[in-house]
Amino acid sequence: MSISDTLATLSITLPTPAAPAGAYIPVVTYNNCAYISGQLPIEGGKLKYTGKVGSEQSIENGQQSAKLCVINALAALNAELGSLDSVTRIIKLEVYVNSAAGFTDQAQVANGASNFLKEVFGDKGLHTRVALGAAELPLNAATEIVITAAYK
Amino acid sequence: MSISDTLATLSITLPTPAAPAGAYIPVVTYNNCAYISGQLPIEGGKLKYTGKVGSEQSIENGQQSAKLCVINALAALNAELGSLDSVTRIIKLEVYVNSAAGFTDQAQVANGASNFLKEVFGDKGLHTRVALGAAELPLNAATEIVITAAYK
Amino acid sequence: MSISDTLATLSITLPTPAAPAGAYIPVVTYNNCAYISGQLPIEGGKLKYTGKVGSEQSIENGQQSAKLCVINALAALNAELGSLDSVTRIIKLEVYVNSAAGFTDQAQVANGASNFLKEVFGDKGLHTRVALGAAELPLNAATEIVITAAYK
């Protein structure tokens, strides 16, 4: 099954990649490695999840926010590579959670991204990960995510 | 001298790698580069150092916490590669310090990790580094560490 | 035009790279990729921009701080490679902004670094980026920056 078929099965439509909010680009490829810029939980051109997880947002919303960041990362990657079927491995996932004071369940929030990558890519989606609590995130996003992927 | 001999000399026993706390894996290898997931200061299955460095933990404890994170990273790397003698270079060390308000000695805390890598790997352990203060860390760990290493 | 000519046109003199504040080194190269250690806004041997952007420092100062971090990164890279003309691509820019509570314009601060990279390297300076708010940074620096670059 192609990745686009898998996404259809999951009822996911990749959006048109958002233009970067500055003098940078969405993806740089080097040595068959795709470096994707930090992604925010944007849907339909605006932020869907804002504020601090643990006070303004629940863990469940944080997980949805993390998943939405991944969808935006995949949209950028798809636009760069032409097809997500070229992806041979998700190498690294960095999950930054806009965290309320005392909130320490960043790993649970990050699972919203990790589980989705596994659903989309199967074993190729098994990645290394770091999850952290950020003091503040751009535009008050609830989560920000960076993905590095190998492709052929 | 092999790395395992060096570790023995330093009285370090590598633990059995902890299972990841989510749908990710401890190490991904690509292009002879090993990407290791974020490591916490876990010993004997539980967190040894928790809370904010600069208030709940001293700099010295923060350094021990950073060293313990490195030990766990090396355990994961050893399990993946079969032997740490395959490591040709520690490329990058990322040190996240759970920081009390106003605590700015993250570099001193990170030295607990950097010095240990030098002890274990000699010149192959000379790495680039970034040290940051995190607002919160998973499970309230005092430090979290990410290592990227080259191997043959 | 060589990069050193471009820097001269921009009235930029690369400083002597600062010695790392710990048991690490400024640059590691691997697979024609240069990994540069986290850089602080140091000028003439001391920090020029300290404190939190959004309260103690303006966005404009934060942008200058980010640019200064990049200058220090380029100084380290130049010392390692012998010439910045070897750089074929700026791959990744990580911008950590020491952020006041509620400050969410990290992307604007990061543009101080991104725009400068574009001025110096042209299209080779078009990079991927992540911008984050840090709770605290080493020595109370206003910004800290990590750059990864490809070279030939």
C-alpha cells in the first residue's frame, strides 16, 4: 500500500505546505537525508492548538497538536520529494511541548506524534525521539515538532 | 584498551537499556551515524535525579545526572552496535538542564557529560555541544541528553 | 565574490573563535557535514546581549544577538575549514531565545540569524530552522544558536 493510500485510509489529507515565517525554507536535503523545519499545529492557515499543555490544553489536545505538526511536516516532505513513498526511514523526532509549570508528561504528548508516524510508515516510521518542555513557543503554539528523515 | 576495559577501570557497568516510554526506539543508524533517543538519569529502573538544578539539585548533582544520562545512552548504543569499540567519533551532545529560574550554569552541568565522554573515548570523545535550560523535562528529570555518534 | 569579500562588504570581521567553556570542541566534521557547537552572543570576549527577550531585551536587540551568534559560528567554521568558500549549504539553524513569560515572537528574533545567513551565502544560505523559547540559557545569554552546514 502506498503512503498516500495509507493516509487516505486514516482520513488524512496533506495540506498545502505553509510558507515559512521568515528567511528559511521548509526542507533541505543532503546525503539522502531530509531536514524539515520546525512545524506548528497549523490547520487551514491558522494555529489550532495554542497555550500551555497541562493548564490551557489537556494531554489529549497536546497529542492532537503533535499529530497535526507531523501532518504539516509530511506535507512539506511530500512537496519536496514528490512522494512519501521515497521515505526509507524516519530518523529523528524532536517534540517541544509548551509546558505549564510542573507539567512533566511530555512523553505522553509526544506519543501523539510517534504513534501517528508508526501508523503511516509502519516499521520505517520507528524513530529516535527527544521530548522536552519549552518555556515558550512561536505564536504560542502548544507544540512544535522537527523531523529528520532518510529517503532514496 | 577496549572501551569495555576503560568502563571497567572507571567502575562503570552499562545497564540493560530501558524500554522507550512510547512508540519510538532507542537508536536509529543511518549513513554510519547512530542517532540515540533522549536519555534520562535512570538507574535501576527509576529516576535518580529529579527537580530543578539551581534549587532542588546542586550543580554537582546535575553533573552526576548528566553523566548518568550518558551512561544510559552508551548502554543503548552498545546494545545496537554490539560493541562501543565501533564508535569512531562522538559527534554531538545536546544537554537539557531542568533549570530553576535564574540558573545559568548549564555549561557546568553539561561538563559532567562532556568530561565523562572524554574519559571513555579519549580524542574520539571530543564532541560539539549545546547546553540549554529547559522549562520542564519528562518525569521531572533533572537532565536529559541526546547523543549522535559516528561508527564504523 | 568570495565569502570573505562578502563579509567585508557587510563590514563583518570574523573574530578569533572563543575557546569552548568545557570539555568539548567548536566543530566536528563528518560525512562532509560540519556540526558547530552552540554559540552565544559574545563580542570582544564578553557577552553583549544578556537577559530575556520580551522584557530585558527588545526584539531588535534579540535579532542583533542572533546575528552575533551566527558571526561566532562562522568564525568557528572558518577556523575549521580554512575558508567559508568551502561551504556548499547551510543545512540547519537552531535558534534558542531566552524568553520572557508570554513572549512568542521567537520567529522574528530568529530572522536576525536567517536574514544574515542569506546575505552572506546567498542561495547556499537557505536553511531549515527551528526557533524555540528557552527557560534559561548559559550565562544568561539572550540567544544561543546551533548551525549545521555541508561543505566540499
